[in-house]
Amino acid sequence: MDILWICGSSLLAIVSIYFFLDIFFPSQKKKKLPPSPPALPICGHLHLLKLPIHRTFQQLSAKYGPIFYLRLGNRPAIVVSSPLIAEQCFTKNDIIFGDRPQCIISDHSNFDHAEVTFLAYGDQWRNIRRIMTINIFSSTALKHYSSIREEEIRFLVRKLLPADCNGGDPRRVNLKCLFSDLILNMIMKATTGRRWSDSEPFNKDVLGSDISLHLCDFVPFLRRIGFQGFENQVNYFSEELKKYLKYLIDEGRKSEADTDNNSSSDNKNKTIIQSLLSLQKAEPDYYTDNLIMGILTNLFTAGGETTSSTVEWAMALLLNHPEVMEKVRNEIDLNITSERLVEDSDLSKLSYLHCVINETLRLFPGAPLLVPRVATEDCTLHGFDIPRGTILVVNCWAIHRDPNGWKEHTKFIPERFEEAKKESEGSNYLPFGIGRRPCPGAAMATRSVAITLATFIQCFEWERVGPELEDLEEGNGVFVLPKAKPLEAYCKPRPCMSAALMSPLNI
């Protein structure tokens, strides 16, 4: 009985303190904040956050408007679902919203402030961004690694072939697993020079884990008591990841030494790790192992699952719209002879394929919510006062399906991107973000998706596993948009491609 009385008294005291502070610290009341749902004491609006969160935010936006205010525990936040307001965030107020909110994951995974996703906007962020752009994402680097993308997709195509390239029944394949392994191997080979091996001293499943905020980020008391063991899990994962990346760097260092000892080695074939280690030799105090690990973390965790899920969504949409797939195939056949497989240099000729990719990213963006930012000072947005420290969440998924910005907004219509150049789209279409902090790997991701789709469509006939349409239900990701049900389909080699499919592969 005493315990119940103590618990009840404590709860009453907490609620009383909350209302006391709300009454006697009226500074927030003087501000013109965006509309907001009714809040609960202590937790604020946390009880409203149900998965998938982008759909929850869309429902709240329909009720409270294109910008609304939430109090997530002790942290204020705004959610933007309008292209015009998003444009204000990333033009007029872009520097103010240049930082990321600090969270438990960033505390444990920042590699001494070298992980660009969580890094505060400033000189260090600009330097690391420049390093990544020049060495990994520049047009020269993309061309350099194009052979790897081609090799890996062709290696996968060969695995799908029956013993007799022209015969056999259609084969049922799990495309989700195929695409996940393919994108991981593309990244792995460009980074280290080899494919992923089952003997790797690390669990590959965590490389595609959804970067997410947690309840403990908003209620500090829960963090102090170790709620759900979340921080321990993050710390364990972070330490294991650091060990694995250090292992890859040491491998690269050994390989670099072997290259130096072999004067006939071609420096043009350097891996990403070897390129970064070459920079480390010139400036060891700046290009530390931690900085290299931060860059590699971004490649593996941010570039893997979002890219593979985009390919999966695209194939699901094409299976539901065979007339669109046939149009893509005709474009490929028209521009590329059946005597060879599509190459990276051919992608510029496949304009309709890029329309399909753009429309896929419109309906199912790899990141339905842009990675959150935080206001570094007070500002005004759409006539509302936004206090310093407010988290900004842009609902990219909702903007892409805004009926005011898109005709037949829920339908898969690639042709909409064939119309006169949509420079217009701007903040209407932002699958890779906009402003000062867009996704640096957008071009690499787009090329990886394009070469994969083009090769699969060129080489195989595809059918759904049943007469019903493929289920397009979304999974419960937060900053990644997975398909709820893994995609499976039947494939059969196209007879006209038999010669190209059976030719020796240079891998």
C-alpha cells in the first residue's frame, strides 16, 4: 500500500511541476508556433508516433496543416509536408537548419566527429564532404568504379541461368535477397577489392540497419536507467563495426604495401580504402583511421539498403505494369545489340528507364523522411516562430504524393517525367534531399539501380508468382522504406540473349 501511495504521489508531483513550468515560463506562449495536436504531460506527442511514421505524419498533416508542431518528450519538433515550406527550410533558412540533432546513435558512432551523416555543419563537415566527393562520388570516380557494377550484376545474372540457357522452366527467385547481396557486393568490391564473404568477422545484416531515433533520445530519464538496453545495444554494435572497419583498413594497408612493392601494379585499380590510405600517407595527422572509418560507415550503412530497396520497389511496380516493362525492354533492344549486355556507358541512352526510376523514387523514396535537422537559432518559417533547438522533419513521402503537386498522384506513371524538363520539380521532388546537405551518393545510387534494372530486363522475361498484383504494402522503416513482403518472381532467359549470356565474363 505504501508503494502505491509513493508512486501516486510521485506521479502527481511530476504532473504538478510540468503545469507549474508551463504556466510560469510563458516565453514559448508568446511565440506563434505552428498548429499542434493536444499533448500529454512529460511525453508530449510521443504517443502519436505509430509506424510507419511517414503515414502517421501525413494523417496529422491532413488535420493540422502542411507544417505542425510536436513536443517529443523534452524536444520540440516540426514536421513539414509542403514543397513550398520545404523550400523555405533549405534556401532562406538552410544554414540555420544545417545541423543534425544529437542522439544516442550519433554519440556512439561519430568516429571522433568523422561520420558525415551526424556531423554538425561547419569546416569539418565541408572537408569530409569534399574528400568523399573527389574520391568516391565524382564523375571520374563513378566511371572508375563502373566496371565493378557491371561485373557484379553479370556475376549475379550468371547465377540465375539454368544449365541450358535456352531451356528449362521459369525459375522462382527471391529478388529482395538478390538485390541486397548485389548492392552490398558492389560497395564491398569498390571499397576493398573483393566480394562479401560468409567468413567475414561481422554480421552483414546490421550494415543495412535503419538509422533511427529512440524513445531514450526524447526522455533523458529513460536513458539514465538504460531503458530496453538500447544504449548498450548501440554501443555493442558501434564497437563491433569499428573492429570490422579497422580490419578492412588493415587489409587495405597490407594490400597497399604489396602494390608499392610491385612496380607493375596499376594505380588506377586502387580501391576506395587504398585511395584514402594514400591520402593518409601525405597527411597522417588529418586522415586518421577514425576519419576513414567514418567515411566507410556512411558508404555501408547509408548506401546499401536504400539502394537495394529502390531496385526491389521498381521491379515490383514493373511486374504490376508489364506494359511499362515491355516499353523499357524495347528501349534497351533499340539502343543495345543483343550480342552484348548493357554497360554503364549505355545508361545515358535509356531515358525511359530513368523515368521509371524517377517515378519509383517518387512513390517509394528510399528515405521517406529526410534525415532530421535541427535549428541552430530562432527563425521564422511560413509565418511561424521556430525556436532554437527545434528538430526539423521533412516528410518527403507526403510531398511526393501531394495531389496539388502531382496529377494522379497515387498512380505509377513514368511518362510524367518525359514532359518538358521538370527543373520545376525542385522541392516537389526530393528523394535525395535538397539544400546544403543532400545525399552525396545520389549519382552512384542511381547508376547502380539503372544498371541492375537494365540488365535484368534485357536478359530475362519476368512474371509475377501468381495472377494477383504484387503487394505494395510498405514495411515499418523510419528513415528507410522497405517493402513489407519480400519480392519474389519467376524469371526465364530471353532466347535472343543466349549468345551474350554464355560469353565469357571478365570477372
